[in-house]
Amino acid sequence: MMHRTIITSALIWVSAFSYAAPPMATVDYVDLERFMGDWFVIANIPTALEKGAHNPLESYKLDKNGTIATTFSFNAGSFDGERKVYNPRGFVKDRETNARWGMQFIWPIKADYRVVYLDEDYQFTVIGRKARDYVWVMARNSEISEAKYRELIDFVVSLGYPADKIEKAPHQYAEVAAPESTD
């Protein structure tokens, strides 16, 4: 009996740690030129870097070599907090769809970055990760309707993200302009 309990416990332990997230589909195709420009982070599951970010803005510029110069900026801790600017580089990993990227903050690591939602007018997007640890809901404007916000959050939750970890990003753009890339 003891032998069976140990085997059962071991099987439960192994299955718990071997769980692989189901595949996360991307959009069928991203027109990179249309996707470039400013995207306001409306909601996210923030990385350590983004905790307390106010006015978060992600800007993309397609370089001649096919990589994506990215500028991520925000005010740290409050609307009048220090403006932080980071310049990761995006690498398109799936040239058929342009929807799966590697985002590199430090060499040689390229973090998983997937365009999992994109409306046909390129006004709203959701960026996910296969691990479902971080997600970004973004829009071309810093404010969106409550109905659209709810629709996008419901979509994120349908992908397997925990609703209680998603945070709405605070925005106040009276005098804040999008920063220029330092690349």
C-alpha cells in the first residue's frame, strides 16, 4: 500500500510540473508597416520593469534590415515620475505571418512576443507570450471605451491568462509627447 501511495504521489508531482501551456495562436498576418508607430499600453500583466508605470507607450519603427527598433517609455511610479525609456529590438521569427517576434532587451536573449489579436484597422492589439506570464493590451489612443476594454480583457482571459493579474495602465497625456528613439 505504501508503495502505491509513493508512486501515485510521484505521478501527481511529475504531471504538475510537466504541464505545458496549450499552443497560443497568433493572428493570421501582420502588415509590419501598418503595425509600426505608437501603441499605448492600456492594460497588462506587468513585468518587473513595468510595475508602477504611468503613461506607458510602446513605439515601433521598421529598420531597413527587417528588425524593429522599439522604444518603450513610461513615467515611473506616478504621472510626474521620472520618464524611463528602454530600447529593445524586435526580430520577426515567423516571416509568413509576421506575428511571432523575439524581443531583445539584452543580448542574446530574445523573449517570446506574439501578436494574438489585431483588429483590421490596426487600432487595437494584444501581445501575448506562450508561457502566459505577461500580456499587453494596446491601442493607438490612450483612452478606449469601457465596452472595448471589456472585450479585449475577456479575450485575454479566454487565452488562459488569470484575470486577477491584469492591471489597467494609468494614462494622463496633457503635456506628454511620445519620446524619440535613441537608436
